[in-house]
Amino acid sequence: MIKTLAKGLSEKVIVLQFRDKVIIGVAMTLLVAVSIGIVFGGIIFGLAGFFSLIGVSYESIGSLLLFIFFTFLVGIFFEIIEQITFFFITRANLPSKEKWVWIALIKLILSWIVIYIVNELMTTVVLSSLAVFLTALLIVSIDIVFDDKKRGSK
């Protein structure tokens, strides 16, 4: 049961019992878990569908999950390199369209390198050279679209 205590004329303090706190904690935990599951499920099934379209073969969903995990792991290192490079590009005396082209090109190259490295490390997922390039292009395209939406809303 929720009780309210009058603290002043315009302020109320809500006092929760232990049972109410547990219910709220469980509900929030489930909300976060379901949200994370939806995001990762979208990534896994989206990538599985894309790989199916471009003819990539993989042994199992587990190997696909491992491929995604290694891509994130290797990508962390290259993300640091990307941020350092972007720092210098954004401070360069270049027109904004030229900066955008350089940023997109660097993102594409670094994403291609990440996918290529993971492809070479894993034998259970087989990507052709074209598939590596198309996967990197897809990742960069999605990154640029969502990055532009972030900047546009500011």
C-alpha cells in the first residue's frame, strides 16, 4: 500500500512498503532485460537475414553470435582509432561536405578492417571479399544515418 505524508502545502512524500519496492524493482529489471533482448535479437536476426541475402555461410547461430561478439571486441580497439582520427578531421580547415566524405571513408575502411580480421580469425563463418565489403558498408550506412539523426535533433 502506498501512503502519502503531507510535508508542506505543495509537497507530498510517498512512502512505499517493502513489497511495493520489490514489485517496482522486479518490473524495472524485466523492462530493461526485455529491452536489451529486443535490441540484441534485432541485431542477430537482422545480420542473419543480411548474411542470407549476400550468401554468407555459417555453421550455427552460436557461431554467428561468436562472430558478432568478436566483431564488437575487435571494434572497440578500432573505435578508439576512429575517434582520434575524427578529432583531427573535425579540427581541420575543410568544408563540411569534405569532412563528411573523409569521416564516411574512414568509417568504411576501419569497419572493413574489423570485419576482415574477424572473418580471418573465425573458420565457422565464411564471408567472401564482396560480403566483407557489403557488411562494412551496411554498418557504416546505419552508423551515419543514426549519427545524422542525433546531430539533427540537437
